[in-house]
Amino acid sequence: MGAGKTQASHPVFACKPALTLLRRQGCMLLVVVALAPLLLLNGCAGLVSDSSSTNPPPSTLSITNVRTASTTTSTSQIVWTTNVPADSAVAYGTTSSYGISTPVDSTMVTSHQVSLSGLSAGTTYYYQVSSTDSKSNRAKGPGKFKTPGFSISGTISPSAGGSGATLTLTGAASTTTTADNSGNYVFAGLPNGTYGVAPNHVGYTFSPSSQSTTVNGANVTGVNFTANPVSVPPSITSLNPASGPVGTSVTITGTNFGSTQGTSTVKFNGTTATPTSWSATSIAVPVPSGATTGNVVVTVGGVASNGVTFTVMVPPPSITSLNPASGSVGTSVTITGTNFGSTQGTSTVKFNGTAATPTSWTASSITAPVPTGAATGNVVVTVGGVASNGVNFTVTTGTVSLPIKVSSNGRYLVDQNNVPRFMLLDAGHHIVCALAQSNWNTYFADRHAKGYTATDLFSTYASGNCPASGAAKDGTLPFTTGNSPSTYDLATPNNAFWSEIDTLLTDAANNGLMVVFNPLITQNFLVTFQNAGNTKCFNWGVYLGNRYKNFANIIWYNGNDFQSWQTASNLALVNNIMSGIKSVDTNHLQSIQLNYQRSYSNQAAGTLASNLTLDAVYTYYEVYDYVGQAYASSPTLPVFLLESNYEGGNNTGQLSSPANAFILRQEAYYAVTSGAAGTIWGNESVNHFDTNYPGSLTTTATLEAKYLPQLLAPYAWWNLVPDTGHVVVTSGYGTAAPNNLNMYNATYATTAWITDGSLAITYTPVATTLTVNMANFSKPMTASWYDPTTGNSTVIVGSPFPNSGSQSFTTLSTVHSDGTHDWVLVLH
């Protein structure tokens, strides 16, 4: 590669009545200055006066006028200007990552010129000029150019077939062009390489049908074709009648059918018919067996006519029964009825609008599994475009129509069908930086199998068992500029890294999991945001929103150990990220995690109100306190417990021993009886994917996680309201200790109830006798003790209890296998 430059222009010094010694590196002149202006003669560019009164060079170096002076198929001259003398270099390549650099020309000039050679024709190049002055100030300036290419040209003859023909180019470049009125065409601006050229024009075939040619440093001419007209296609003008059942005789009127049938055909929506008479303008034909509504087409000499719709009238299908009438996704359902048709053909079965794939089909019986994505609603069979009656099928598992949204009252989450969705989260913060991508599916599949509906994931982490760079496990960095949170440039996301995040979110979705996703945690990357400023933070949010707005399984959240969120400038940076996401992505909810050891998102609502749609609680204290405060805060948002003690963890050092299954049960059941619509249930080893993983996937706590949604499933849990005033449980509820960090000592019982008097749920962490005001209920109530360690329920003798007066309920004397005594009282 060649490089060159031009010398700087020479400055003019104002006159001064003095004898001044002027110098430049390698050059010294003695100049007598008179009282008239003096122009220094060429030969000492960049002269600097030794006179102490001369201003010093500027302290900053700037580059202007970056451009290409001339470009050929293989060379280009890059020129630019600096405000002070500086050296010259150019980085260039076929991507914005460049990859090739010219040697540094150390000659100090202000007008710069570097020649690039050995370039490929017809190729776009990106380049960045750089200069460093004598003070080691450095400046850069980007640009791009495209080298001229070569051409492929030819003629299609005769011109009647060539004029307006479309030619398609494939190979080293792909494009199309249209031949002019004389049949001439040209593809210009092409790089060297092998190409295919193929013409197309309605009513013509071409000889040859395509040609291959090679461009190698010169234009290619004479790639010619001959256009051959084809016969005039048959044309249908009418059908009589235009509808009828199978066997109906239909007269097809039109032109160019040919005097006899010969090898010509008639088809009803693809089904071949057998004509009974044939002439050049009229065909009589019965509707064939198996025909369905669609186009009638006549084909003569291999050329098809226009299609005209014929409606095949069939008796409507009718469903008489479903067996079973309920089941989960994948359940095989037998649909019994009439007029289904002997084979499926184009007929369909849908479960509440979701198409199923039948495994067997007869005129009176269809077998089909419940399809993924199906929700409770009517099963409908459609035959020949005619729909059957609908028969209700209940989908018993929580299939979700994403993305998740907020309920109309702002208290819980629903899917797109407004079905309430309880969120049971795992924590897998370090998955990208600590776990190989090939093992992600194992994690997601395990969590789904254990009853989790979501997982809390970071894009990366930059401490602990993750690299300080925040790189993925395979070493890929999140940004192309910088190598650490303090040096990254938000404006340069690394597509290779974020493509791994694409895979992460897709893998989670394929395993039925929502992802509560933090794109960059403030714990590590606040410095990145501070270096970037508000505009870049907003644009970063736009990038995230545009990239992930169609990933239906995301809930966004920012923050994480955000200890300085009350510093207005820091919170503004995160708010700009959230605003950037929202500006292009209105599909997904957004939340923020603030500071430990306790906080909730709505505490920052003064700044974030326009972006905040979900309230995340972060607490290591007795959970009911901050969950309850979040529930009562304004504006009304769904509340969920996003972080607390994980199994095996003791982040505060205040627990008498690392958190076990009892602590996780306490946190989760406290949360849902204090107003939360979702809760975390994490494991310290799994969260970090440390050396104990994957053995830590199956633990006492994680095996008990599923019993919480199992408890809630039979009831309208989304209508539960926390009983903070002890209206339902009037005594025996222990002592609230909101400032207690050692939750092994907790005694406080929390209650949530549906205020129409149909349900109450109380969690107590200790053995106790609860006194309940039964007058709050609308009917006699069945009472039971639910074991959160096994999912078993024991009906209390005497049920149902009258809905009047007070009733005392004493916890069972059974001690759990872990030695604890927590129970759930259910009144329904």
C-alpha cells in the first residue's frame, strides 16, 4: 500500500521593528523585519518565532476537510487538513472496523495526503484519518468511499422481446436492471468476480436462459440473449354457475382454449377435473371430488390461464364432542362430529384461534394435540372455508400470549388475552459471562421444569467470577470501543456480543420463560453512562428498544445495587436509557432496581414516572414491610419482589446462617400476602454459575418453589388485597419487625384476602393460633392448612365454618423435615 503527503502552506508574520530569529526543525533564518509587512519565502513551512511575544501553538489538534481527492478501481487519495502541523496515517477496510493501516508519515504538515493502493473495484471502503502533533495531541476523522467498478453489458434481440425485459445479476454482486427500448442493458459498478445474468419478460422465453461470465479487471460486453415469444395464454371470462357442490356441471367461457382438449387440463383449486365437452371458447366440466373453493384454471400447451373463483358448497362441519374437554398443551384431543371430509386437505382445526396439527382425520373423527400457545376457548373445524360450531376446551396449564402487560387496575400482570400471570423468578445474573452458551438451554429447561415462569438475567457482569471487562464467557466484549466499563463507548455496541444476547432470550422463550432483563447494570456500568452523557444514554436505549422490541418474552429493568440513584444526574442517565427504549419499544414493561439493603422502584417515580410500569422491591429485611410500602405507593403499579436473600447466601452477614429453604419460603409467601404479583426464588450458586453448578440446580429450596403457584392456581389470587389493618386475622399474628435482618427470628403473620369475602390466605413463619373474624366472609368457609414444604393441604376439622363470629385456628403440630413450623392458612 502506498502513502504520500503534501507540504503545509507557509504562514505570514506581521511586521515588527526588530531583528527576529525564526526557526523550524532543521531550518534557521535570520530575518530583518522592517516597518512594512514581510511575506516569508517558501522553504520553511511551519516556522515558529523565537520571539517571546509570539503566541504558542494551539493546545488542541483538529482535523477538517477529510475527503477523497481521486479514486480509481484500485487506488484512492485521502486528503485532510489540520490546524497545526502533524503527522499522517490512515486506517481503512471494508467494514467500520477497518483492519488495515498505512505506515505513519512522520513529516509534520497541515495539508495531508495519503495514497491507498491495491483496492478492489466496486467496493465500499471505510477509513479513518489520524494525525498527531508535536505536543502528542491526536485527532481522528472518519469517511468512506466506493471504488469505481466494471460493467457487464449486452443486448436482447429482437428489441420487441428485449425492450422492458428485467435482467437479474447474481454472484459476486446481486441486482436487477431493465433493458432499454432497443434491448440494450448494462450492469455497472461491479467488483471482480463471477456472475450469472438471467433475463425475464412476460410472454417470452430466452436463449440461453442465463449466462455466466467473469469480470477480471475490465468491462465485459456482448452478453447477449435472444427473446422467443410464447403462445397467447388461454383466458377465462366467466363460470356458470360460479358455485355449487361436487358434481355440478360448470360451463367455462373464454378464449384460446384450443379446438380439442388434447393434453390441456382444467383444475378446481388444484384438483384436476374431467371435461365433458371442449371447444376454443367453451368447456363443460363437473366439479371434481375433493375440490375446494378457489380458482378454476385452464392450462393449454403448458400455459395457464387466469384464475376465476368457484365456490364449492359443502355441508358445514359439525362438532358433537371433545374428549377430553380440558388438558395442557400437547394433550391429544379426539374431536367427534360430521362432515369433516375423508382427508384433511386444506381443512383446519383451531383451539381458540391457534392452529393445531392433526394426527388423524376421517369424515367423523379428528385427533389433534393441543397446540403451543393455545388458550381456553372454542375448538373449531373449518372445511372448504366453512367453519363448524365451536365447542369449549379448557387449557389447564398457564400458556401465555406474550408480551406481558399490566392489568386494567394496575395491580398485576396479564398476557395479551388478559389472563392473569403470576411471576415466579429465578436469578441467573452471571449466565452470559460465566456459563458457556452451549449450556444455557440446560439451565432454562431445568427452571421451567421446576415451575419457574421467569428468570432475572444480566447482559453481563464485570466483577466476581466474571471478567472485569464484562466479556461473555467466550471472550466477546459488549462494545467495540474500549475494554472495560470505564472505557466503553455506548455508541459502539458489538453486534457479535448482542447476537449472543439474542440467542439467550430466544433460548429462554423456547423453554417457556420470561426474562426480566437488565441490559447493563449500574453496579458496574454507571461509569459508562456517566462518560457517555444523557444523549448517548438515550440513543443506547433506542438501540436496545429497536433490537429487542419484537422479543416477546422481555421485561426491561435497569439499575441494580444503584446506591447513588438519589444523585439527580445519575438517575437522569438511567431515565434517558428508559426513555430511549420506550421511544421505539412500547411492547414491554420497564422497571428499575434501586439500592440495597431495601428500596422499591416507585421511590424514584418523581423522575421515572413516564417510563416506570412495574415496581421492583429489593430488600433483605422482613419482606412484608417494603412490599407493603410499594403496594401502597403512588402511582399504582404491579409489585414484585426482585431481589432478597438467595439460598446459600448471606449478603448482609446478619442471618444467623446462610439462607435456606425456610428463608426463601418466608420471603416469597410474605411477598404474595403483602401485595406482590410475583416473587424471586433464587440460589446463590446458580445465580453465579459457580463451581458448584450444575449440581446446585436441584436443592431443597428450588424443589419447593412450585408449591407457591400451586397454592394460588385454584383461586382468583390477582384480587387479593393485603390485610394490613388486621381486619381478618385479629390476633395471633405475632410481632412485626420491619428492621430485622435475621429472618430466622421472624414471627409476624401476614394475610391477604379478597374483599368480597370469598378467600383469605395467611402465612405464618412460626407455630401459632390465629383468630379470624369470620363475619368478613360472604358464606361458610372451608379452612385448611397448606404445607409450603410439600404442597399438601389438610382440611381443618369442622369445615365449613359459619361466616359469623370469631374462629381460632392452631397450626398443625407436625414439624417440617427442615425443623421449621411455617404454615399457610387458607379460607375459601
